[in-house]
Amino acid sequence: MDPETVALRRWLVVLALGVAAFSQPAAAERPAVDVERGQKLYAGRCAVCHGADGDGRGPVAASMDPPPRDFTKGQFRVRSTRPGDPPSDDDLFQTLSRGLAGTPMPAWAGLSEADRWALVDVVKSFSPRFAGPKPVVLAIPDPPDLSASAVLRGRAAFRRFGCADCHGEGGRGDGPSARGLTDASGRPLRPYDMTTARPKRGNAPEDVFVAVQSGIEGTPMPGYAAVLNATDTWDLVAFVRSLGSSPAVAAAPVSSAASYAAAARDVGTAN
Ligand code: HEC
Ligand code: HEC
């Protein structure tokens, strides 16, 4: 067997033992972490995709779409912090616990909380960005009534604030500026179709609120914290969530062993 197949097989065993998808735990108290344990877990569960050095070049990464994050760049999609600030520890913990919807990044809720916190520190260790001042977490005011009138206002705001330029008026990812967008490494990137898929970080109103306010690092989507007040943002949340309200979207797994198995098959056939 070539090394890639060996890595893949070993990985599938790990996956069968370790991953429980779908659960969305609340923010946890941060315990003291066991550094060695974190490194061992990283080597066993994460390096196959993210690379032993955190550079996103693990043995099965080559044909993965989207590719595993390169942690050395220090850019993260899921943040609840001011635009420009790195993610909080809690953001990384939530990402590990929930996975990223619609991508090969699995949910790691099957690992104990202590293990997940240890992994948060390993992820941070790959980038000097985390050595700076503590990030400022954005406030999320209580959601107002996200009723039909909020959806209507949100539809207008989606146009007015330029969201539709990229996302398209109906949120299908087909706006006039969508073509030619790239991620931070120059790889082509399109906004996802909001009528068939759900946001990577989750579809709770608070998740969508904070994604819009904070922005999606590593992509052309800016953070709107300085531009949008809470009312406009909640209207946009109501509109975006109304697009993805079909039962199919609601039932889509956040990220699961199955999504990884499909990705792994692709890698297998690509080689
Ligand atoms: C099957 C491959 C795979 C495995 C295994 C995997 N990841 Fe990922 N991970 C990904 C992919 C792909 C992305 C990027 C998804 C995207 O661009 O939206 C990602 C993204 C991430 C991110 C970035 C989130 C953000 O906000 O941008 C973190 C943090 C992360 N993974 C941590 C881990 C840790 C820790 C482990 C091990 C416990 C792990 N991953 C295991 C594929 C994997
Ligand atoms: C310059 C183009 C651009 C503009 C303008 C833009 N977006 Fe985005 N947006 C994107 C891209 C690209 C992604 C997908 C990022 C990825 O692949 O992870 C995205 C992702 C999102 C997500 C999903 C977040 C997640 O968790 O996956 C939401 C919600 C969203 N945008 C809402 C908005 C709203 C509301 C506005 C206007 C206030 C807006 N966007 C403006 C390009 C844009």
C-alpha cells in the first residue's frame, strides 16, 4: 500500500472510533490543558488533513474541496470577534465541536471537552497571530422578532448594503461580482447557494448575525460591524435564514463522518 492509502485507512479507523456529529454543545469552561495530549491528538486526528506542521498539507489534503485550513496563515472563517481580530478560544472550541457544514471538516464532539481545549491550543501554536492582544468579542444583542416583515426589510437591505453583488438577489451565489472571487490563496471561491446549503458555522440566528458582523476571513467577504447596526443586521439574518428554510437545508448534516467518507473516496480515486 502506498503511504497515502495507509494514512487513509488508519484515518477511517480513527473516524469510526472518535467522531460524533450533529451535537452542538454550549460554550464550555476552559480547563487547564495537557499540551502533550493535545499534540498526540493532533497527530492522530488532524494531521492527516491539516498537516503535521499545520500547513494544510496532510497526506489526504490534495484533492479536498475546500482544502483543509493552513493554520500557519492564522486566518479563520468562524470568528465572533471584531473584524481584523483573530478568533477567540471559544470560537475555535465551537468549530471543533460542530465541524464546518458542507465541508470535509468533521465535528469532534466525540472527544472530551478537555481534549478539544487541548486541540484549541495546538491550532493556535501554529500562528504568531495569537501572540498579540486578546481579541475583542462582538456583543450579540437579543434577537428581535424575526418575522415576515423583518424578512422583507432584510431583502431590501441585502440589496442596499451590497450583499446581493456577491450573493445574488435570491442568495444563490450568482451576483454580478461572484464570478472571479478568490480566497486568500488565490483559489477560486464562490459564495455558497443559500437556498440549498447552510452557513458553515451554523444556522442559528446568533451564528448568522456574528458571521455578518465579523466577516469571513480568508475570503472577500468583509466584516460589517462598523457599517451595519444591530437592527439592519437582524433583518439581514431573517432574510438569509428564510432562504435556507427548506426542510432539505434544515436536515443537512452540519458535518459528519459520511461527508468525510465521501471526501476520502474522492481522494482514493484521484490517486
Ligand atoms: C477530513 C479532513 C479534516 C480533518 C481530519 C480535520 N479537518 Fe479541520 N478542516 C478541514 C477542512 C477542509 C477545513 C476548511 C473548511 C473551509 O474552508 O470551510 C478545516 C478547517 C478547520 C479549522 C478552521 C476553522 C475556521 O474558522 O476557518 C480548524 C480550526 C480546524 N479545521 C481544526 C481541526 C482539528 C483540530 C482537527 C483534528 C481534531 C481537524 N480540523 C481535523 C478538514 C479536516
Ligand atoms: C465581496 C463578496 C461578498 C459580499 C459583498 C458579501 N459576501 Fe457574504 N460571503 C461571501 C463569500 C465568498 C462567502 C463564502 C465564504 C466561504 O466559502 O467560507 C460568504 C459567506 C456568507 C455567509 C455564510 C457564513 C458561514 O458561516 O458560512 C453569510 C451568512 C453571508 N455571507 C452573508 C452576507 C451578507 C448579509 C452580506 C451583506 C451585508 C454579505 N454576505 C456580503 C462573499 C460576500
